[in-house]
Amino acid sequence: MPEADRPYEVSNLTVSELERAGRELHATLALTRENSPAQVPIVTQLNAVEAELAQRGCPMNLTSGQLARMGRLSDQWSFLWDKRRSLWIAAEDCPNGEQIEEPDLDILLAQLSSSP
């Protein structure tokens, strides 16, 4: 297992292998309890996979559930994928609105859905 300050090496994987790893990591993440320390290495690996795909110029594929949740929130929030930093940005559509940054879209959408 890599050290905490050392990134996961995924540059030797093919696009197909990266996409499969991403699907498997998302499934694994879904099986962990919310706020569990077990999520940390999974999210770290997932971020490495997504960053590598973004660096290669691969399109980001969103699930229908993610698109539906973004649609429900779009009256109040605007969404942006920052390819350079490999994270999602949600900006509240009002003067002095809040801006939230999160590498995992599902976590970001859960935060926005639970906020008043």
C-alpha cells in the first residue's frame, strides 16, 4: 500500500483498465459506511484513476442518477469539473454564494442535497 504522501501509480494502465478500476472503486466506496476511515484509500485511488483519465483527455461519463441529481440542484447551483485539479466545483447561484470543491461528485451532490 502506498504511503499517505505518495500518489497511486496508474499511468501504466490502459484506458479500459482505468475505467474498470474506476467502476470497481465506486462500487467498493458504495459498500463502505459514510465517513468511515476505510473510504480514505478508496477515494485516493479513485482520484488517481480519474485524474489519469482526465489527463489523457478521456470524457467524463456521468450516471443517469448523477445527472438527475444535478438537474434537481441546478436552480440553485452551477457545476464545473476542474480538469487541471481533478475536482468538482459547485457554485451557489446568488451574490456572495458559497463555493464547494470536492473530487468525488457523489459526495458533493450528497452535501448539497443535505444542506438547507
